[in-house]
Amino acid sequence: MIQHANVQTIVGLVDYQERAVVSATLIEKTTGTVTVFAFDQGQGLSEHTAPFDAMVCILDGKAEISISGNPNTLGQGDMIIMPANEPHALKAIEKFKMMLIMIRS
């Protein structure tokens, strides 16, 4: 469980697991969520849509994030905004960790 008002190292909040996607929700409110994910190489999320804008920040590794069929390669320190209602998919080019921020307004 994430402790409030304690300094945390984001990249250490989730660990890689073989052939898996691991997540930890840091904030969950009616107005939005902040979740950290760890993807093993080759793992991903199939194309889907969300009703809200979402921002992905890559914390470690490398990922391909496709938005409306347009692939984007992101590495540590990169971010991208996935617009509401646009189809998007994620794939781990190599193991990667990301923070997903979704604002519901």
C-alpha cells in the first residue's frame, strides 16, 4: 500500500514479473486516477478506447504506443497524451514501467 506524505521512488513501486503486466494504483478519485505499471518484454494492452484523456510517462525501458494506428516509440523520460475516445494500444519493446494519469473531467 502506498503511504501518503512519504517520499517514494516511483520506478520502485512495481516490480517486473515474467510474462506479466503488474500495476499499482496510487490515487483513485472520482476526478481521476494515477497508476504505475510494469510490463515484461512483449507484453502489452490491445487496442481500446477510454472516455477521458490520459497521459503516459515512461519511467524505465522502452514501449510502442499506437494512437489511432500511428505508432510512437517512447523511452525513459518520454510522455504522450492519449486523447479521449481515440483507439490506442501499448506494447513493451523491452521491459518498461510507466505512470498513467487519467483525468475524468
